Amino acid sequence: MKIEILYPEAANLFGDCWNHRYLRECMPEAEFVETHFDDVPAFASEDVSLIIMGAMTERAQEWAIERLLPYKDRLRELVEGGTVFLMTANAGEVFCEYIENEDGTRINGLGIVPLHAKRDMMHRHNAVMLCNFEGMELVGFKAEFSTLYGDNSDFGFAKVRYGTGINPASDIEGVRINNFFSTAMVGPFLMMNPGFVKYLMRLLGVAEPKLRHEELITAAYEDRLSDVKRMSEKKR
């Protein structure tokens, strides 16, 4: 099993590097490959089981688009074929149709996800999140200068119970197309949601997933879940 980490030198904000670091802890038998900005991606010529990318600056987003654009058709083929992707924070915007700046100029994306992003660099949107996904409760945080627009009702990732969806008017968070998962949540997302880690491992063919430090990470998740539920109740 090969897991490819895209641009870890830049896609590491908000502790997102711990998404793939924790997976390494849970899946020591897997081969992890780091693809840097000057590298040819492994997925271009090899079969990979998971492609993962995390939070980055807006300039790094543009670098990522430039580097991935020659492989747009290959990436589309992988998404349609069911390869597992995990994009967290603003990484998923790279796969959208375009990213719009405040002055109306646009950076064309890979065009694989039929949504677009709008930046507002003078206003950061922060939110505590509680979502439902496949019978489990997901928690996390948002800290973003951009939001997504378009209709993701047929390919949303999770239903929001507390917080915001792809934009403040939406109650649907993120994107799921086959096994392509994109969420704006940071945290790092995987360490905050042990149930989703097991879900991801099962998609990768692990029959009986076992988590590193499972008792500790599960207790932390349950405490955080209780806190977020109390916050949501107070809001009502």
C-alpha cells in the first residue's frame, strides 16, 4: 500500500502535517511517499492507495495548482476510479473550478470539483464544527480566508449540526466524490476524529483497524465532542 503526501513542505498549517504523521503511526506497514514541489508525483505513473494534502498559504495553493495542472486528467481518472483522497482546510480548493480574489481576478483550478472559492483576505472566518457523517459525529475547527460556492447538495461530505458549511449560508460541509474527501476542517482533522481514521483505513483495505494510542485519542475526542455539544445547546 502506497500513500502519497503532496507538498508537505508547504501544506502543513494548523498542524495538518499530523494527519499523515498519525496515519504513519496507525499503518506502519504502509509505504509513505512525500512529493515536493520539484518532484514528479508518484500517482502520475504508479498506483497509490491514498493521496493526502493539507492546509497551505494562498500562494502555496497557486504553486500546487501549477504543479498539478499537467496531471489534471490523471487526477480526474483517479477520482472517478475510486482512489482515496483526503484534502483538508483549503487544499480542496485546488481541485475546484477557480479561486476568485477580492478584485475579481481568478486563478483557474483543476476543474475536478464543480465549485469555486472566493477569497476575503481581510476577514478570517473561524468556526467550531460538529457534523454528521455516515452515522458518526465529526468535530473540528475552521480558520479560513476563503469559502466555497456552488451546489454541493449531491456530493457534500457531511451535514452540519453546529458551525457552517461550505459558506455561511450552507449547512453542508465539504465534498465527497466517490472516495475523494475534502473538508475545510483543521485541527488536525484525523487526530480529532478517530472514528473517521478507522473508516479511512477500512477504505484502504485494513480489515480490523487499530489506532495508535486509541484509548487516549478516543477519550480526547469524547471530551471535545461533549464541549462542542454544550456550545451548540447554549446557542439554541
